[in-house]
Amino acid sequence: MRVYIPQIIPIFPLPNVVLFPKIHLPLHIFEPRYREMVQDILKGDRLLGIALLKEGWEQGYYQNPGIHPLGCIGKLIGYQALEDGRYNVILSGLTRYRIKEEFHDKPYRQAWVKPLAFTEKTPTLNPKNRHQIDRLIQTHLKARGSFPQLVTMLEKADDETLIHALCACLTLTPLEKQFLLESEDINQQSRRLLELIKMKDDNEKNEKEVKRQLFESEEDPGIL
């Protein structure tokens, strides 16, 4: 089902969160300006853009620091209004966007955005990438007993949901997730994901080898 995306939407910048299409994101809203944002979107189409703050955001957090121009539009599909004015909300990722212009005439940031779709009309993984992604699920989720409910869901998911869910749930830095979100299509996104995971695995193996050698040297001073 296609959803109408208005030209101007509220933007919610976060330092460590990247939203992906077709993925649900729970958030706790406590700052006064973002409480007002939630109140406003509840009166309208319930859409907002999640944006990752750029490095150095701590210096001027309340003066609209820089954000990555490509993010994901989410639809508020559930919320809980707390007695003190805070909100618990759940967003569902709809589509990526690119910011064309920002506006700061409200307490929270707004932007004129262009919705972005992947280059394929029907995103599917090529057989090689699908095989490698299936192996990733086996080695990093099933074998480690991680996210059993997610594994069951992934086995039934379409390719686009599969890739976005892995990008969202695997242990990656916010900048790495932003790098994945900015992929041109899900095949490039899957290759980037596999490369990042391989690099992390290699680093982990190297760290273990260094610790092993240090341990052996402490046990036998003659080694060094």
C-alpha cells in the first residue's frame, strides 16, 4: 500500500539510532520540543523522519547540529501518553528520504524532503548474495542462539525486509548502519553488510590471538 508523503515533515535527530524501511522502532520521547512534535503529528498524518546526528553533535545539541541528509521516514503506529507529558511510541519504517531544505521556525526541526526508493522496482537478492546472507543468519544468529523469534521471522520474510532487519539488529555502530541505509539497492546493502561483519569477525579473531599469545608468554617467560 502506497502512503502519501508530504513535502515537509518533522525531523527527529538521534545520536545512535538509524531507522530502516519495514522495521519497527520503539522510542521514548521526553524532551519538551519532541513532546510537542508528537502532539503535532498525532493531529495529522503521523509521519516523521528519523535522522542520524553527525559527529560533534554534543557541542550544540540545542542549536540544531548537523544531521545526515539521508534518513528514513517512519509512521507512528502506536503510542502511550504518560502522565508527566512523555510518550512511548512505535514507528514503522516506510521509505528513505533525502533532505532538500531544513526549517527551524518551530521548537523541533522540519525539512523539505524527497522520498527515495531503491533502484529496483521489486527489490530481490541475487542468488549469490542470498546464499551468503543465509549463511550469515546461520553463523551469527542461529549458531549463537541470538534472537530466536527474529530468526523465525527472517526465514519467512521477503528479501528487502530480511536485509533491513539484519542491518537493524546486528551489532553495528550508528555510522555503519547509516552507511548501509545509504546503499543504492539491497544487493549493494547485503554486500556492505557482509563486508562489515567479516571485518568485525577478523578483528575479533585477531584480538583473541593477541590475548592467547600474551597469556602464553605470561605462562612461559621464555617465549619472549
